[in-house]
Amino acid sequence: MNFNFLSPVSDTVLAHNQLLSPLCLGRKIKVHSQQNGIPDLDDCKLAIIGVLENRNDVNYIGEAFNLNEIRKALYTLYPGSWNTTIADLGDIEKGESVEDTYFALKETLTILIQKRIIPIIIGGSQDLTYANYRAYDSLMPMVNIVNVDSGFDLGDSSKPIKNKSFVGKVILDQPYNLFNYATIGYQTYFNSQEEIDLMERLYFEAYRLGKISNDITIVEPVMRDANIVSVDLGVLKAAEVSLKQEVSPNGLDGKEICAVARYAGISNKVSSFGIYEYKPSQDDHITSMLISQMIWYFIEGVNCRVKDDDFSNGNNHQKFITFTDSQELIFYKSTKTGRWWIEIPFLSNVNNKLKKHTLLPCTHQDYLDASSGKIPDRWYKAYQKNNV
């Protein structure tokens, strides 16, 4: 396997790791070191990759950074009762140009995802999500992205890519592989009305911070449908992170972001998970520890995955049919996990992207709403996209 782009975990981190209890996570994962090279990945389920690229940050002023503090914090945590092998593959350094870094990340992720290894990317600027998305070009025809962020990051696709405007490139650059884009935790005053309207017109999903804080469980079906999850640390409220990391007095708290990470891990579809916009500063143990706990919860989620989306065997699910004014809606409930899906009908007269009846993850509340005549919002948006 060609992992030429990866540099090993620093000796400082490895020396620190040697002092930890043998029961700690850092002593149980496979680490890419200068001495031993890339570890054997044959039985590996998850791989941590750092990307030291932040030049497309709109506030970039030439500062370099490293991820040593995150690794030190992560390595000190104790694993759960996990049955997955984890590797830390080290870092992708800045390339000659940002495009070089994108290429290195894309190539590395494509290899990992093909091997069914889930990459956990710790990055500089969030525009790296674009390279993550491009890694799927040769792997699947349609990709769903969930962005956990206070802003939509749509931007103007005709301008150079930046960390606050990478989604326009994802939507408009060929090949067109994006099916759904959902933003979790957005704050209205950080987004122009034009962007909010555009999200509506494209039938993309957006969940406001207040809605998420009011009921964190609505994140679960959105994550269940995602291939790529990208977290901007700017979604966190200032009290949760260091002075240099602060963006807004409002945002998700530590407990909520860990729940979001766990929902991403539990999803059978999520095959890459990224945390971006880390800005280290002196004596900042809080941000690195919170990122470590997010990674811990994501790994915990992956270990709790249950294969409940096999619909070929009728015994696995209960089927429910409801009627609204204009539609017959068909729901399925897993007998194994109690999770719900709703069927999106295939329109034979349309050259549509999905070519089959698609089952969309939903909540029990969606079923209750449909039973009282209300069409679920997620179903409506997916149905409209299917019509385009």
C-alpha cells in the first residue's frame, strides 16, 4: 500500500506514551513511528490521520501547528470494551501547494475506505472536507455529507476555495457525486438569507442549534444516512474551548458534541469522520481533551454498530402504511434496534439518481406525524431531490 504521504507520529508523543499505563488507549493502538514505519493494517477498523494544512483558512497568517497535544490527550484515555483495532498513521504535512495536500489526503483516504478502514481525520481548515469528498469519486456514485457547523460554508463556487466556502465546489465541480448535504447546529445570524434560501431550494437539510439542543436525538437519522461527517470546532460554544479557539458564546456544549460524534459512529454508512479548525495555543489542554473525547465517542459508536438495514429478510422489520391527503407513506421499523425508515418511491418516468425504492432513515415521531396527516420534512426533501 502506498502511504508515502504520511509522516510518523512525533517522538515527543511516543516518549509521553511510554509513561502511560499499559491499559491506556495509546498503549493499545498501532502507531506509525519513525522506528517501525507504517503498522500492519490487515485487521484494522479505524485509522487516525492528522492533516497539517490550514492555508485556505480565511484568517491564515502563516502560522504552523501540530497535533501533538491532541494525541497526548487521546492516548491517556482508557478504551471501552471495544473489539476493533485502531491505528494512528501520523500526519500529512503541508504540500508544495494546498492542491498537493488535497491530492495526498484524497489518495490516502481512497486506499483506507477501499480497505473498509474508517479514517478519523484531524485537520487544520475545514476545506479539507472537499478532498475527503473527492476520495469517493471512484468508490460510489452518490455521497451524503453531514457538516456539524454554525455556518453552511456554501460560498461562491467561482472564487478560490476557502474553509468558509468549500461546499459550493462540492456541489458544482465535476464529477457531480453529492446527493444530500445536511448542516447540524447552524446559527441563523452567521448565515446570509441568500444562503438559507439556497439550502431550501436545493432541498438540503439544515438543523438549527436550538432544535438540536432541544432534542439531540434528531441527529441520529441524519447521521444514519451520511457517508462523510465533517465537524467544524466553531460549532462549539466559547466556554467549552480555549481562548484561541473561541468563535461564539452560543454553540453546542461538550456533552452534545460527544453525542453527535457517537451518533456518527453508530451509523452503518459513515465511512469517514473529520474534525477541523483546530487552533492550538499555549496551555490549551481543554480543546485537545474535548477533541480526544469526541474521537473516543466516535470509536465507541463504531463498536456499537448493529446491522439492522438488511431489508431482504421480512422478519427483520415491521411494515407500517399511513395515508396523508396526497401520499401513501410506507414505514419500516427494525425488530432488532427499533430504528425507523420511510420509503421514497422510485419514479420510473424520471432519469433519477437512485434507480430504486430508497429507504430513508427517520424517527418514530415522523411516523406519528404521518399518521396524523403531516408529511415528514426529510421525506419531502428527499422526494423532491429524487424528482430533479
